[in-house]
Amino acid sequence: DIEVLSVVAQQIQTIQKAQQQKLERFMFEGGEIMLKGSCAVFITMNPGYAGRTELPDNLKALFRPVAMMVPDYTMIAEISLFSFGFSAAKVLSKKITSTFKLSSEQLSSQDHYDFGMRAVKTVISAAANLKRDLPDTSEELICLRAIRDVNVPKFLQDD
């Protein structure tokens, strides 16, 4: 809610002013509180992400933007699969991330479709549970089933 974010901006500005003045105690919301020197505030944004509200200008002005790069989903998936005991993690991580890349390119655009890191981690968690429950099943089949179980219920009939 934009009104709430504007109030938060005022509160952060109060804290930042106290830090700049190197105060040990300061007035905050009608009461005097202690300021820890290690206090810091960070905002992580994902611009354009469905359902997110833009930050009001008075809040944006209090922070320094930092550009970040897209993480290597395949490497993260590989390490996660290895940590869950998958011996073919390298090959399976490529297959999982390729499936999501192709899905994002070929399926219709829907607000409830998510083919990013959150979706990859959900499939890996489902695969880990299946591996624990079905230890004698091939890892490839486990991952295929996890992809199906996690994604098919979300797909529209036309997709």
C-alpha cells in the first residue's frame, strides 16, 4: 500500500538523520530510543514483477540503487540436487532449467505462471521428497515427475 510505504519512508528518514548526526539516542514515533551503530536498512526490488507496487519517490530517494545480475539457475539447481543426494545432478539441473526456459518462451503469458528461481527450487524440493519416498526409482523419472506434479496443475488447458 502506497500510504504505508510513505510512512515507512518517514521512519527510515528519521533513523538515517540520527545516524548522520551520530546520536546514541533519538526521538522515534513519540518515544526516545537507542540507536545501534550497526543499524542498516536495505530494500530488494524486482521491478516489473507481477503484483508488486512501485516504491514512492520519497522512499526511493533514501536508498542507493545497485544493479544485480540474474543468477545461474543451472548451477544453483545442480548444487541443490547434489545436496539432496542426486548423483546425476549436473545433467538433471540442465534439464530442469531448460524446461522452465522453454516453458517461459512457448507457453502463454499468465500472471500465475512462474518459471524463475522460485519455481526451480519448488521442483527440486518436490524431487527431493520423491527421492526420499522412492529410493529405487531412477533420478531422471523422479525429476520428470516433480516437474509434472508442480507445474501441470497451474497450466491452462490451452497450454
